Amino acid sequence: MAKSSSVSDYTEANIRTLSPLEHIRLRPGMYIGRLGNGSHPDDGIYVLLKETIDNAIDEFTMGFGKRVEIHLADRSLYVRDYGRGIPLGKLTECVSIINTGAKYDSETFKKAIGLNGVGQKAVNALSLEYRAQSIRDGKSRLVEFYQGKLKKEGKIIDAPAGERNGTLVEFTPDPDEKLFGPDFRFRPEFIEEMLWNYAYLNRGLTLVFNGKSFRSDNGLKDLLAKKLTGEPLYPMIHLEGDDIEIAMTHGGHYGEEYYSFVNGQHTTMGGTHLAAFREALVATVRNFFKKDYEAADIRQSIVAAVSLRVMEPVFESQTKTKLGSNNMGPEKDSPSIRQFVSQFLQQHLDNWLHRNSEAADAIKAKIEASERERKELAGIRNIARERAKKASLHNRKLRDCRVHLDSKDKRAEDTTLFIVEGDSAAGSLTACRDVQTQAVFALKGKPLNTYGLTKKVIYENEEFHLLQSALNIEDGIDGLRYNRIIIATDADVDGMHIRLLLLSFFLQFFPELITNHHVYILETPLFRVRNKKQTIYCYSEAEKQAALHKLGQSAEVTRFKGLGEISANEFKDFIGENIRLEKVTLDHLHNADDLLKFYMGKNTPDRQDFIISNLRVEKDLVEA
């Protein structure tokens, strides 16, 4: 039995005082949220870039600098703005000493994104190498750091002739194992998505990334036009006022889809401003039509973007993904966000509906169609719930985990549901999963093709109803129990078909799971190459050849035909820290309806012709 610690073991020597730099590097999650390796858009390396660009955006908002240049070279980022430039005498302090900056002075930065003087210091502290240069009125100064420690502090010198005012920041995230790790990499598509959001929210600003320009002339209207994956039911509503901009329409899909922003920050987790919009929308529509419609029927199929400018916003974390402020400003007489948004919609949306009677009629028809479907589902839903209660006593489809997304546990964001085909794969995965955060849902075969069907099928089909119940998304994704939904099927024709059927189901009934980045595809190895000393798992033919070159042509090669063939001891390597995931997105899709119709509809001759025209045999692929 281990000896218990005594009071004498706890002394003054156990007490430590960390410097700000040490604290940031020891507890990076408090400053940038997650670390990650760059495979997720919320990973820390993108937060470092965002914190750097935010400073340039604040300058633009104050009327200085209409261009920001970003360049990615390998794993280093360069950001150049043309604002006023950091005051040269305080350059070192502004990028290295926490709680130092101009944003405490509300006259200088009235509605800035960051207000606590932490962001750029965190970028510096979490970078292997960091350099900042400021140019002001023909003078320049350069400072350089290594792992947050000052390496070189240049003197104030004359700037090159013609060099414009502004700030230049260049950094390389630290590949230390305790930070971003040696395998991190930036994904240009995530950076481009971030830059588009900046462009939509800052009309007149041009951002240039590796030579590609990002600019918007119509603000949130352009954002929705890019995000829409089907035809809207009526022309887009675009409303603007002091400190607020809203764009919205209804589509033909199920669910609600929102993009919310505060002071230019993409609040992916919403907050008080989004809650205020959803509530005010319902109140305004009810008042306009003089009918007490259900809130869910009014918001069904909505696609909307909401942007607010707030004085000294309070976010629920340093990563600023959820607004916590209740008021538009810190003053006692400042209106609440709820009042502000409500008054704006009651005036401007009501006016728009009066001026656009055809669109108003389309909205009314959509609400009433949703109402009819909801009532039709009521009886079926009750029967399905009773059936599910009985089935759940014996059903072993779901091997649940202990932590869920809606809990306050620090690992809530790690919660994952793996959807697998068959009991064999489920058994291997269940045996090696993390029981705290990883759950497994086993399909019994190929699920039903839901294309063209109504939501009634979810309640008539036991498997889909149990999946919906496991995810807890019957009434929307606010109660979602897992942050990641990972489709884990075999890498064969049947596995690909099941994958398409599941994606079709999510696109048809719960597209917000995809637009909110909750759905992923699990990449599993195709080959195992090993000799007596080393084992290498390969995810492609090219990786297999590289492994054979390394271990020798005599190495043993195993081809995995299905997940059920992979032992639990091996499987744990593929669902832990080394997990390979492909995020499912709609970013490059212009019309989800057309895509589903072609691949999942009953247009068999068209698909057949397409397959014949594009068929390539294995010999051709190898030669290519």
C-alpha cells in the first residue's frame, strides 16, 4: 500500500510563481483554446494567425489601412498591414508583455475584437521564432524572439524610401511535442475560409493570401450567396443599421443554419446576439402575420448571418467563439443586446416584408408547410419513442461514453461518436476506445436511401431513429451529445456506399451537423508493412511503396480488407492521437440538391452514362 503524503511533504518549495511567458507555454489552452496539428479549423495554429490579423482589422475599422497581405511558406506565416503601425518605442512591450496595448483606451479602439492585451503575446510565446516590425512616418524598428524570449531588439532606423506605415509580423508555431508537435501543418482551405469571413465583414478591405485576393462588396449578402447549397425560397433579405447587419432567407432543407459575428469575430458557438436574433425573428414574424406560429416552424430551413458591433464585448473564452455580453456597451444606460436586435428587426424586417409581398407569402407558405409536417409527425413520433424505449433495453447498437458535449467536463470537445458497419468492426473499436469520450454506434447493414423522403422516415426506420436519439438532435443540434460524428466504414465499394447513404441522411435532415463541422470520415490504413524490428501502417499505395523502400522488399505486407480485420491492439493507434480524419464540408459545393439528386436519386441512366464515360481501370491509374 502506498504511503500517504504528510503535511511535511507540502512546503514552500512546492509553491511556484510563473512568468506570463511560462504560464502561456505551460497552459496554452487558456489563451488559444485547443492545440491540435492543423487538421481542424479551430486548432491553435489558426488562432495564432487570427490574433495577428485581428490587429490589422482593428486598424482598418478605425479607418487606417485597406489592405492586409498574408503569405504562407512551409510552416511560417507573414502578415503585413498598412495601418498606423505600432508606436516604435513600445514595439517590444506590445508584442511580449501581457496586458500591454492601446485597446484599454476605448477612444482609440472603440469596438475592437480583442481588448485584454493578450493575443499577440500568446502568438509570440507559442512560436518557435517570431519577429515584428513597425513602420511609422519614415522610421522603422524590428524585434525578434525565440520561444517568446527576446533575441534581438533593433534600434529605430530610417525606413526604406517609399515604405508605407504599418506593421509586419512573421511567426512559426513551435513544433515542440508539448505544443503543436512536429507534424503540424497549415491547411490553406481553412485560412481561405477565415479570410473570406474577414472580407464579408469588412467591405472595402482587401486581403491577399499567397497572391489570391479576398474582397466583398455586399457584405453578409455575399456570405450567404456563397454558403447556399440550393435555391432560396425568396430573394435574400439584407438589412443594415448602425452596429448591426443581417442577411437571411429560407431554403428547402431541414434545420437552421446560422453564421454569427461580433466585432468581426466569427462566433462559431453563437452567444447572446444569436439567441437575441432567433427570438426577435420569431416575434417579428408573428407580429407581421398576426398569428402565433410555433417558433420551430418559423425558423425551419432558415439560413442567416448576423453581425454586431459591441462596445467592450465579453466573450466566454480567450478564443472568442461565444459572446457572453448582455449589453451593447459597458455604460449603465446602454441597451441590452436583446432589446437592440429586437427593435432593429421589428422595424426593418417588418418594413421589408411589407414592401416584398411575394417573399412574405413564400415565408408564410413555408411556415405553414412546416406546421403541417410537424403535426403529421406527432403521432408517428410518439409510437417511435415507445418502440425505442422498449428496444433500448436490449439494443446494443450504442456503446456510449461517459462524457458528453453538453457537459461541463474539460474534455467535452473531445467527445466522439463512431458510426461503424457491423458488430465485428464495432467490437474491435469498442475494445480499444477511450470510454470517457468515445462512443460507438453499430449499423446492421446498409441504411435506407433517404433521398426524396420526408422526415417521417426517421421515425419509421428504427435504425435512423436510434441514431437520431443517440445524437440527441430530434429538436435541433443545440442538444448534440458528441462534438465529432465520425463515419468509420470499410474502404471498399460497400463501405463507400454506406458512407454516401449516411452523408445523404445528414444532408437531407441535419445539414447543420455538416455546416458546423461536426461530421468526419475516418481514414484507416490499407496496408501494414513490417519486419522483425518495425511496423508501418500505410494509407495509400504510395505510402506502402515508401515503407517497403525503408524496411526492404522482403518485408511482410498485409492488406486490410475491412475494419473488422484490424485487431483492437492495432485499432487503438488509429483512433487516438494519430487519428486521421477528413472533415466533411460544403465549402466547394454550389448545389447540394443537385448533387444528391444525381448520386442518390432515381436517375439511373444518367449515372450509368457518367460511370461508363469516366471509367478507368487499375492499370490506367497506376500508369497515371
